[in-house]
Amino acid sequence: MSFNHCNLPPWVIASRHFNDNPQPLEIQGVRDANRFLFRKLDGIPDPGERALIFNDYMSVKFQLHHWQDQASEKARKSLKNSYLRYLRGWMMDSNSIEGAVLKGWVESRMGLPPTYHKVRIPNIHAEEYMVYAIDRTNGSARTNAINSQLDILYEYCQYELALKYPDCRTVTLYRGTFDASEHDLLERIDKRQQIVRLNNLVSCTSDEERAWEFGFTVWEMQVPLAKVFFFNDLLPNSIMKGEGEYIVIGGEYRVRMVPCTV
């Protein structure tokens, strides 16, 4: 976690103290390089219309709408496999090749390496890290400038969250897991509260009931808005599985175990 492309260092972003005292995160240069987009969005009051503008901007900037015009099959796939393909892949399976690419974006931009991809990853020098690294490399080779696409997606998500939650710095989310031991337990505060280290990118939901569909253990946690990478109604024709779905940047989280009322 020695470097990143953010306004804060990796150890700060990963810490429990950041979650207790959230600060804005920015991917260096992205807002400025795409200022035309954000200036245009400023004049549009309707979030649905802003989402369409964002999709059009991404399509033109990365020539995503020209994929059928390319001469080779490889070039066609490179443009067709846009950020939307990788979001869908994550929702199907976070341990997929697409999932590795998204985890790779977090590692590259935030400086937080994954702790799980198909297997537990003890550190970046372990053999298990190579399982993830191979998937990330293979997935990145399938598309055009995927990290740059994800940079703009993250900044757009932050732009929309600031409008959606104008007076908030955190949002209450829930995470269900079938195997809580997949996460590193760093500190036990009391019977229900503990500090755990989450993978560098995880799925959560704002719906407590829905969280039980994903495991026998459900954690409630306060997630900084700055750590929300994507949420279900950010784009039109949502590609998420259900309402209230969030993709969240990990690190050390204070979690409260939700008692089962069934």
C-alpha cells in the first residue's frame, strides 16, 4: 500500500479512523480532465437525465458506440466490453475475471490490494495473489482503457451521492456473509461490535432484510459516501440485482452484528 492516485494515502483510506471521520476522495486529475461533463451536469436538475448524459459522454469519449465499425474481432470486443460489462460481471460473481478488474482498479487508484479473490490472499507476495493478478491482467486485456472508464464512473458516483445525501458523510449499509471467517477480525469491541478488515471491494445493501439472503451473519456498518464506488440507481435500467445494492471500497470497518429475528 505504498502509493495510489488519490488525494489521501492508502493507509488513511484503509483505516477505521477514516470511516469514523470521512473525508472526500478524488482520483487525481479526473474531475479536471472531464470538467465539461460535470459542468453540463450542474445545469440538469433531473437525475435520470443526468445519467443519460453520463452514458452518452462515456460512449463518445471511449468510442463505445463504434464497436461494430472496427475491422477486427479483437478491436470490436475491446470497445464492446465497457465498464457496464464489468459491473454486470461483478454482480454475477465478484470472484470472476470482471471482479478481478474492479478489485485491480481499487488497488491501482486507492492503493488497497485485495484480501480475497477465489482464495484468501495473505499479502501481495503470496502465491494466492497471482490467482487474482492473472484474472486482472486477462480481464484488462479484453477492453479499452478500463481503469480510465472506472475513474470517471467513480467521480460521477461521488457527484450524484453529494446531491442524493447533501447533509450526510456516511450511509448505513448491511453486508451478509456465509463465512465471517473470510474477513480478518482485528478487534472485538463487545458481544456484537467488532473491527474487521473487508476485502478491497465488497457488495452491500441498504435493505437489512435483503442482506440475510447473502449469509447467516449480517453486519450493519456506517460507510463513508466517499467509499461508495457504485449504487443500484446511479444509472438508468439498473444492472444491479435488486434495490438498495451498493459496491463499496473496503478496509477496516466497525461492524455491528444484526440479531436474527426469525
